Amino acid sequence: MVLACSLLAFACDVIADAMNSFAYAIIDLDRRIPAVTDTAEGLAQIPAEEPPPGLHDLTPTEREVWRRIAHPKDEKYKIIYDSMGMSKRNFDKHVNSLYRKLDLHGRPGAVRSWGKFGV
């Protein structure tokens, strides 16, 4: 009987501690919610990045080249230009024109810019 009472008292203490912890968590959460809301509102006010000026000057072929080099399934340029029916020289001209118009400095930049501005 004494053991049962001790276990019951221990269980009550554990439950009381858990309820106190839960109450403090709710109070802490109430304090944090305004900060989260303020942060979200602040982020919403950050202006979106402007697309590069040359974006609208891209030809349909340059857009297709951009799409293809920005997607990881076509890892090698040879696979891309072969599948597009282009010579390496012609493909390189389109890539260089794309990079110049969008002010890019390599394939990683093309991947990032496709994620932001790809059409």
C-alpha cells in the first residue's frame, strides 16, 4: 500500500511538472509570435530582385539553351547540343550570347538565374 501511494505521488509530481512546462511553453510562444510576425512582414517588404535587362532580348533558341543547361539531367553540353541538332560551334555561340545578355559568368549562374527568372 505504501509503495502504491509513493508511485501515485510520484506520478502526480511528474504530471504537475509536465503541466507547468507546458504552461511556460505557451507563455513563451505568446512572446515569440509577435517577433515571428514582425519578421515575416519585414521579409514581405524586401523588394523582389529585378530580372536582368537582357531577359526580354533572348531568342527562343537561347531560352531553350538556357533551360537545358540549367537542368541537371543534361550534364554535358555535348548531350544538349546533340539532342538539339546543333553543332558545338553554334551551341557555343548561343551560350555565349545568353551569358552576355544576362550578365552571367558560367553555368552555375545560369542555373541560379533560371531558378529566379526562367520562363
